[in-house]
Amino acid sequence: MISKQTIDKIFSTIRVEEIVGEYVQLKRAGSNFKGLSPFHEEKSPSFVVSPSKQIWKDFSTGKGGTAISFLMEIENFTYPEALRHAAKKYGIEIEEDLREISEEAKNAQTEKDLLYKIHEVANTYFQEILWDAEDGRSIGLSYFKERELKDDIIRKFQLGYSPEKKNAFTAYALEKGYTKEILEKSGLSIFPENTPGGVDRFRERVIFPIHSFSGRVLGFGARILKSNVKTAKYLNSPETEIYHKSNVLYGLNQSKQAISRKNGCLLVEGYMDVISLHMSGIENVVASSGTSLTTEQIKLIKRLTENVTILFDGDNAGIKASFRSIDMLLTEGMNIRVLLFPDGDDPDSFARKHPQEYVEKYIENEAMDFIDFKAEILLRDVGNDPIKKAEAIRDIVKSVSFVQNALKREVYLKEVSNKFGLSEQSLFNELDVQKQITQNQTHHVQQQQKEKAAPKMEIVPPDKEKEDPFLFDVLFMENKLVDHMLMFGDIILKRRNEQNEEYQITVIEEILHHFEEEQYTFLVKENEIIINQVREGIQKDELRSGNFFVSFMDEEITTKVVDALMPLDELENWASRNIYPPNYGDKVADQIQGDVLLHKYRYIDYLITETAKELDQYSNTDEVKYYELIKKITLLKQASIRLSNIIEYSPIKGIYVDRRR
């Protein structure tokens, strides 16, 4: 177990804007950063990061928390995994609490945990074989040296080698206590009926580990080195619970910072393309690893940049098949450029032939927009055939129809018009046709998906608090007061007692005194937990406000605290428009005093309605109890009238109407 001292050090060292910034393209907005939600498809940024408060809030989904909770949310890390990942990033040494882990905790490992673990074990094993074993050095390392890879690049991408012996890794893993079942599910080993000892899937191949966004090993790609063997040149891990090839881009973990820094991503096909470009100093590059580009992969890139340059081999026979990828990238709002290398070259060979500056300038100068690229490819063999030329232009306009931004669409069509000498009106007419075709196809696919899903009709239970206006009002004010404690808890208020003597009291103490004076029973479980923690803090001479609760690893508590610390106003950067509205909490003293009285008023109303519900039970059965309740209601109503006079409440005008909205 990670010691408390280490956890405290991690929380005090990490920066939420740095960790989130590896997954979300953040832009400065006043004192905060804003970006598109990584959890929800959206066009307008609703994701806010506060460096001063060290929290994030996704207003589109309601999620929020610390850097650690963000890692847990986006990577499906457990709490210890998120802490270890953050510690590794910031170079913090993990101190373990040496208390014995219970047998129950040991057995609580899920299959997913074991899959992650066995892949880490395999990754270490393959690297050790490459560097330390005789056949690893003579075969695997020699191959990488022939490809002119330097030691630091080989280690950076954690390249390895799987030995010739058919079950070398399988035997190694079984000896370490991993079961045949988990080895088989990971895809690392195969257990044919006639081979009980198992067979290594990747035997006698060089290994390319495939990492998640955060750096966990999800699977492997492996290349055969013998040319006289009738088998696939490249072999990849099968789909598992942790590895879905359509959701992964090779090299993204090693390239994400460069992509974000340069605000651009180079998209290639193979492992060696990525590695060679890195070795030449060009690091903002990822590969789809031989699979067709998917929407999920595009969204991974879009977290970091909207600018993509696709790099193709000069003699690649599948270039026309890439048109689908271009349309998908345009649909996701990406800005696309395309580069064709000279015949006989691919990104790997070109990067090894030329210095970094030459390669960078070549990509910058020779990459073309998708219109010029498609025109060059489609018009190669058209000659003077007007029908073929019209079909080629129609194909280009079809791609323009996938562009989501209306202004960009118009600019692209003007470019097509100028390029081919066609009227803009005819192109806009064709665009409308292509958009209609696209919409019909999309509608058809969506309809099929709906029919497959065919959900059963369910009765949704009514929301009790919305049905009961008295309950809703008291809940609203209860939450409001707890939010005040979280946001302004340590602020000192100047008050006067009945003798008109001035005294000082913190926001936390004043609100807590109110709850205790009313002997208030909390209606929201999370509020009760927070108040109990606040009471405990006061006993220890601590004022526990928002920052104390931010690191609570309770999702409900964290969400509530973040909601209090980062209100909806944080979405707007009013100052950029020379608008300076009053800040939330500018008049804390008046706000707290008014809200305490209003909560008291709402609570009395709620008690009156709840007491009235009891009357029917005792009207014919217990006369004494019945009149006790009548007396209680009378006293509560008298208190309600006195309070309404104090706060100047009117049933017609209401109170704090603007704030409640």
C-alpha cells in the first residue's frame, strides 16, 4: 500500500493543468484553462481547469475532481494506479506502507488487472531478452541496428525480442504464478490440445509494445525476421478486454507532448515510420498500425490538436482507399494536409536519408490540402475525358460535404471553383446533393442501430424532491449552505451580539452553529459526511473547507465539492469582453446571513408539511398525540411568520429570486 506521506507528496507536487493537458487541448481563459470535453462529443468548450484551485470540471457531463480523479476517469485507473502514474511522471519515489495485505485484497484482483500485469511482465521479459540474451543480441538487436536505430530510441519505444524456443515466455510466466487462462486471454500464449506446455504467439520475432495514452502496455506487434518462412510478416495481439486496436494509435504515448506543443500531428502507417521520425527529431507522429483509421483514433488525436498531416509512400497502391480516412477526419472537424513522398520512399526511409531540418521543411512545403491531393490522384488518368473529370470533381465535392463548419465549406468550394474554372453555384448545387446523400446514409445507419438496440419501455420513477416543493426548497438551501462552507469556509465575518458588541466568526463556524442550533437532520447523505468531517476538524483546531475535500476519493463528495468551488460562471471569460459582473461571494457576510435565515424559513415550512402528514394517523386513534401535533404546527407557523417579517419575504414576490435562477 502507498504510504500517506507519499500520497500527500503526490497531491502537493502534481499540477492538474499539466496532467489534463496531456489528454485535452487547453487554452487560457482568464485565470483558468478551457477545452473540449474528453468524455462527451461537443463543439463549444465546456471543460474547465483551474490551476489556482487544482481542480477540473466538465460542465457537459457534470464530472469533476482532481488530477488523480481525472486519471481514474479517463484511463480507468484504480486509485493506487493513478497515484503511481502521477508519481512516475513527477519523479516521486513511492514509499510502501508495510502493513500486511489481506488475503482477501490479494484475491480481489480483477481479470483486467491481471491482463495489465501480464503485459508488463511480458514487456520487461522481451526487453531483457533483447539486451541480455545471446540470441536476443545477435538476432533482435542486430536487426534494429541494421535499421540504424540508436540505443536510446530502442529503449524509448521499449523494443524487444521473443526467442526461438516455442514456449520460452509461457514457461517463464507459468513459473511466476500466472495461469494458463490469463496467458490465453492475453493472447501471449496459445495452448493447443497436443501441446499442454503452450506455445508463444510471438516466438522468434522482434517486439513492438503498444501503449495506451498514459503508457500502459495493452498489446504487442511483432515482426518475423526470416524471409523464407510462410507466415504473416507482422503479427499483432488479438482483441482483449484491455486492447481494442480501433481505440489505439501506435506512438501516441511517446508523441503526445510534441503533438500538443506543435499543435499538429503527422499520421503514418507503420511502427518503423514512427520510430525513424522520432530518431530524426520529429516526434509529433503516430501510426494507425495497418488498420483502417477509426473515429475513436481520430478523437484521440483531437484531444491534442485539430491539425493532421497524412504521410503516404510515393508508390502506395492503397492511396485511393485513404479517401475514406480523409472524409472521416473532415467529419470530426480536423484540418487536413496530405504528403506524398517520392517514389521508392516511405517516412521511415526518407527520415533515415535526410537530416531533421530537411525532413521538416519538406513536409511543410510539399504537404497539400485534401482538395489538391484528391485532384492530383483522381485526375492522373483522366486525360481529356469530360465524364471522368466530372466524376473526379464530384468526389472532391463529396469530401467538402463532410466539412462541418459552414465558412470552411464555402472557402473550400471557392478553391474548387478556381481550380477547375467552374461556377460556384453549380458546385453549391452539387454540394447540396452530396450532403443529402450523406445525411440519408447516416440516417439509415442510425435507424439500423436503433432497431438493433430496441430498448424495452420502462416506467421512470418520479423525482420525489421535484414533486414536493417544500422538500425541494429545503434541499436547495441545505446544499447552498454547505457550498458556502466549502467555498468560503475560512473567511472571517464581523458580527454583533445582542449587546451590540462586535465579535468575529468564520463562515464554517456560523453555518455549523446554525445547523446545531436547529438540531438539523441532513437530507443529503454527502452533506452529512462533509459536516461530520468539518466537526472533526474543529475538534482538531482545523478549518476543513473546499481544498480539504477535493482529494476525497469518494466520487459523490468530489463532484459536490468541485461544483461548489467551480460554479457555472467559470465557463465564461467576461473580462475578455470588457464585462466585469460582480463576483460570486463579493458580499459574503450578507449572503451567509440571508441564506441561514432563508434555510431556517424553508426548514420550518418543510417541518409544517411533514407534521401535517402525521395528523391523519392520530385524528381517530390518539387524541393526545393529535393535539400535540396541532400545537407543534401552530408554534412552527408563528416562527415562520416572524422569520418572514425579518427577511421581508412575500409569497407573491418571493426572495432571492434572481439568485435561485
